[in-house]
Amino acid sequence: MDLNKFCCIILIAKYPELFKTKILIGIFFVFINLKSDFAVATSTNTGTFNVSVGIGATCTASATTMSFGNYNVNSNSTGTSTLYINLTNGASFRVTMADPVVSGDQEGYYRLWLDGTESEAYNEYLVVYFLNPAGNKLRYSGADNAYNIVGTGNGANTAVATITGTIPSGQTGKKTGTFSRIISLNIAY
């Protein structure tokens, strides 16, 4: 027996009063005209398709505040900052100083300014340098890894280096106040 006719017979037998309306006659007509060969697959076939996805490296960085305390003209003052990098697992990175040294300063030396305001007046800045974990001065955009911080990301926010800042002794005649600067780093990955 044809599956469509069987469904219609059950429908008519169970609900004969419904077939008195035009709507149900239309439904009945649809049931009769359905073909049963759409309901059952007679053969199958398989196919394949390629799937690929690229994962680009992403990176964020932060560092703790470096504090020197009060400057003593008779001895070097040091402070440290911990550098954190969150980089895609397996991607390598190189950190360099983003700020160039101030004109006239030696390679690797920077200035902290009175109240954070850039000034050329000798009594309104302190000279400072920053060391990477190997004890070498961090340099501005240097390609020599001895003067940079290098490593490989692990996909988590990780402390990758301690940067040590040193304010050399002997810088006399400075004004009273807070000497500061925001230092920027370049992270190539």
C-alpha cells in the first residue's frame, strides 16, 4: 500500500468531521499528491572538503611602576619594573626602547624630568639608564638582541623580564620635586 494513501485513510478514519471543511480538503489533497520516494533515500554518496584556519599572533604588554625613592647624590639609585607579555603561544618577541635618547646623551641614557615636563635645563632632569635581565643597557630600536629583551610567548600573561633602572650618583644641583617620565617600549612579534 502507498504510504501517502495509508496516512490519508488513517486521517479520514480518525477525524471524519474535519473533512467537511475546505481547509481539510486542501490538506487531504496535499497528502494524496506527496510522493513517497522523497521520504526514503535509495542510495548515498560521500564527498570531502578542505578546512583551514589561520591564527595570527596577538600581543598585549604591561609593566609595573618603577620607583627609585629619594635620590642620593652620593650613590646610585636603582628601581625595578616587571614586564608582562601576553603573546600567542609559540610566537617570538623582541622588546626595545621606543623612545630615542635625548640629543646629546650617551647611548642608552634617558632623562627623567622635573614634574614630568621635558626640559633642557640641567637642574630639571636626572639621567637614567635601564638594564635588561642580562645586565645590558636597553637600546632604542636596536637589532642586537644583547641590548633587548627576547623570548617566546606562551599564550598567557607572563612576567618575561625585570627591567632595572639606575640613576647614577653625582648629579648635583637638581631642583626639589618629583622627576618622572613615561617610557615606551616597542614589542616586535
